[in-house]
Amino acid sequence: MDLADLGAAQLARMIHGGEITSAELVEACLARIDARDEAVKAWTHLDPEYARKQAANRDTYRATGAPCGPLHGIPVGIKDIFDTDDLPTENGSILDAGRQPNKDCTVVSLLRSAGAVIMGKSVTTEFAVYSPGKTRNPHDPGRTPGGSSSGSAAAVASGMVPLALGSQTNGSVIRPASFCGVVGFKPSHGRISRAGVLSLSRTLDHVGVFARSLEDAALISDCLISHDPADPDTRPAAAPRMQEIATQEPPAEPRFAFIKTPVWEHAEAETQAAFEELSDFLGDHCDAVPTPPEFDRAVENLTSIMCPDLARSLSGYMNRGEAQISDRLRGMIEDGKKITAVDYNTCVDQIGPLRAWIGSLCDDYDAILTPAACGEAPLGLEATGDPIFCSTWTYLGVPAVSLPLMEGPNGMPLGVQLVGPRGDDARLLRTSRWLAAKVADAS
């Protein structure tokens, strides 16, 4: 048994039960990194001795008999836009080379409190936007892993860590999860604090997670979902009990709304056929549902919010090093400067009615079924793929999950995206688990 191949929930039970130590698990992950990272290139900062020291401290603490957190001794990869006080945070840009924060971001603090081992910093695209980093797809090094959370998705897919953090302002969790063949979960907007994380757009920024199973995604989400006064979009609320609910059987067999969205023509022919087949397989559990005309502008609306917010958030970098910023990002910033305040605020105002439509739809359906990406990971490393099948759901701030249930024509992973109403994150994971089990039973 190679510990690097096991899921986080199982590993946590083994550590809590004394079957393995955190030191043994970290060594297994480091061995996997040694074996695979030369080809995958998932990490931008990794200090094996520091990871070993954390693991030894976790094991010493457990030996005292004191209560241990739910992630005690479990290695977690951290996207390199999350501030860490013991590792550099360079935001995927030469302009931040050597940048060393003096405190952890909120979610890293929560991971440490839960007992996690901070394994290292995973590669991000430039400022978590489009310009690729060095990471390659672990299933085919000639293909992109997606972005912007490229290193996190690839590290989990390769068995280098069982869990990793990512972020999504457009499609940066769901798309790389689809391309790399892992579970990617983007909770509702405001569920997880973004304090101490590179800020691009208050309206669109989400923290998300990568895992090898839905149970694992729920486990780490339970540790991260909380109110944080430093993030004004979080709010005091009862704990959602993600893992408990996600692992339950649904009270009734779920029903799915198959939504092609107005961007359906962007899906590759094989993707369209695969989703038609999945809809047919689900039979009476799935209905094709059209979106109202107001959804036609959702992707454009996201862009009309994101680009001005990029211009504002990254203005300091533009002022001190415009020549070191990629042409594409500079172009987005320039486009953002041309959008009027009236148009920007109109796009923000349209979120509420569209979000309400999803809420009413999910009175009759448990989840929306839709592609996670246009197709399998494209060949080439010059781009990270099209996020267009994620854009609408990010714009609306609703929870989304990518499940590795399909293969593309070249044998590469192809994700199934499920979407739920805002705030119904645990139910979405429970529904997703039912679907994954149903597909597995039929295969």
C-alpha cells in the first residue's frame, strides 16, 4: 500500500487510530514528488525538511493524548497566492519574486489549527489569471493542466498531496479539476474567507479545494468554512456539517436539470455527445431545462466586472512593472479601464435575479448538470483552456463541483459539473456523491 495513493479522510482515520504516523505519510508524499514532479512541475516552493519538521511536531503532539484536529498530520498544497508566514508567496509573477508575508492568510491559519501539514506552495498562473506557469498535465505532459490553480490540481492528481487549495475568479478550480481528473469544489461566494489571499475581484473571487473524493472535499471544507470579520462577504452562520451531510444517502433519489447554457456551441462535439448520453442514462432523473434570456449575457457580464476589478486590484503592479506583465493581462486591464461605472453596476445588479432563478429551479431539482469545460485538456502549454463553462456560475456566486466521471476522445479526463443554489453547498456534495456512485455502479 502506497500511502500517497490514499484519500485524506482515510488517511486522517489511520493517523487518529495510530495505524500510521504523519511522518510516514509525508515521506510517502515526498517520494511521490521526487518521482513525478520533474515531469509535472506542480510546485514553486517546497522545503522537504520543513514538511518533515511539521510532521514530526504533529506526531509528538498526538503522542501526548491531546485532542487532534480533523486534518491532523495530513499534507495540503497551498496555491501560491495564499499568504504564508513561513514560505514565500509570489503570486505567479516576477514582480513578487522573494515576497515573504509576515502572517498567514485566514485559511492557512485554519488548516494549521485543524492539524494539517503545509506541504508547500503550488504553481499559479500569473496573478491567478491566464498566463501559464510551468505546470504540465500529469496525464499527458504535452497538455495544459488548466489554470489558474494549475499546480494544486496537478499535485492532487499525481498523488503528491491528498488535498490542495485553489481559487476561482472565473474557472480556476473547476477547469483544472476537469483537465487533471480530480474533484474540484468551489463553495458559494462568501463561504470561505479570502483574507490574506491575492484579491482580484471582491464580487467574483472564491476559495476552492481539490481532492480525490467528495468526502475528502467535504472534510477540508468543514475546516475552512467560517465567519471572518476580515472578509466582509463572510457572515456568522451555523456550521454546515459538510462531511456529515455529503456522506449521507439523499432522502429521495436526486433529480437533475440538464442545462446546456447559452455557450453550448463552445463544447466540443465529443463533450456534447457525452452529456447527452449521461442525460439519457439518468432517464427520469434528468430533464433538459432552458435558461431564460437574461442568462445570455452572463459570461459577458462576468468579464465586465472582472476586467475593471483587475485594473483596480493590480494597478500597483502596473505602476511599478508594466513591462513584466503579460500582454494578455495588460490587455484585460486596459479593457477594464474602458468600462463605465453604470455598465459595471448594471452587471452587478443582474446577479440577484439570475441567482434567484437558480434557487427557484432547485425547488424542483437537486442540482444543475452541465460540462465543466469545453472538452479534455488541450494540447500545448501556451494557454490554460477556455473557462466559459464556469463563468456563469462564478458570476452568480453559486456552489459548483467538478466530478471526474468521463473521458475525452484521447483518454484524458473530462469533468461533469454540478451546480446548486447559493448556500446549499452540503446538499450539492451529497447529490454529487449519489451521481458518482450511480455512474460507478453502471461501469
